[in-house]
Amino acid sequence: MKKIAILAIFSSFFMANGQTDLKKHYEDFYKQMRVQGDIQGAINALTHLYVIAPSQERKDTLAFLYANSRQYMQAINLLGTEKDTSASDMAVDVKAISLKSLEQPQLAVQQYEILFDRNPDAYLAYELANLNLQIGKLDEVDKHIGYGLQNVKDDMKMPFYESNPPYEVPLKAALTYQKGLLTFNKDKTKVDEAIQLMDQALALAPNFNLAKQIKQALENQKNSPEQSAQVNEDDK
């Protein structure tokens, strides 16, 4: 029995040392992968570290690395989709971006609401208006567009990716474009008012391809009432 007890002590000692050495190895490996800019290598190293010594910080960072490499489903599988007001800013931001990219606006809007409650700005207002428009919460759209237009700065830009190459426009133009969409979606008879708002957006950003497309759809709707034009917010 004494020999068995001694062997058990030595076994525990070597297992503890082995785990410490393994942890040090993957910490060094993770640092090296970051130096080399190898995102997948960093993900692999951090996954091992999270298994060996789990922590919320490591979990959030791992999810961030997944999202940063556009592995959005992996990020969500790690963090979940729940609305957690106690989560870190990093975790909430990763969940918001990932759910939006996975075309889950109903879930994404909950994460953006947390971010907006913590630190409101015109960019978050735009995102919330965009997502709420997709799920038909027009009062929320109106509220966030109003906040955005009141707080937008001239140097704020918004990228759009629906055409090749992508382009960017002043955020004020993007918010004005959203206001045009909202106007039409609230009252289909206000085509002229919606077109005027698209013109205002184009005056701010002549290269605003999406606003041009929606304006054309609105004009088609006006000139051909029997045709149903699709004028919904497209993904950036």
C-alpha cells in the first residue's frame, strides 16, 4: 500500500509538471503564431490553451480570432447566441458581427442593443436601423436613424460591398438612404418623398451605387404602379 501511495504521489507530480510544460509550450506557440501572422496557427494554439487552462478571457479571444478570420459559425458555437449583458465588450461585439454575417438579424440586433446601451454612437445606430428594418421593427428604425443623424460627424464613413469593387460613402449619406427606405416601408404612397431622400443621399455621395439602384426601383414603382418593386435594405 505504501508503494502504491508513493507511486500515486510521483504520478500526480509528473502529471502536474507535464501540464505546466505543455501550457508553456502552447503559450510560446501562440506568441510565435501571432508574430508570424498565422491566424489559424494562433487559433490552434489558443484552443489547446483553453482546453488545458480554460478562462473567459481565452474563450473570448478565441472567438475573436475565429470571427476575424470569418469563421463566424465557430465563433458562435463557442460563445452562444444568448443576450448576456454581463459579457465582455469583445464577446458581445464578436456575437453581433457573427450573427449579422450569418444572416440572423433577430439575434444580431440583441447584441448590438447591448453595445449601443454601453457606448452609443452613430455607427451602432446605423447597424441597429439596418437590422430592425430587416425584421420589420419600423419604430426602432426611426429611433436609431434619428439618433444617427443627430450624432453623425462629417468624417464618418460607411463601407458597402454589394458591388465590385466595394466602396464607401459618408455615414450621413447611408443614414439618409435608410430614412428613404423607412419612409417607403412605412407608407407605400410616399414614393416621391422616398426618392427625394435618395437624391439627398446621392448629393452627399454620388458614388452611392445602392442608393442609385433603390431610387431606380422607386421610380419604376411610381411609373408602373402595377409592378411591385423590392425596396428593402440590402447587406453592406
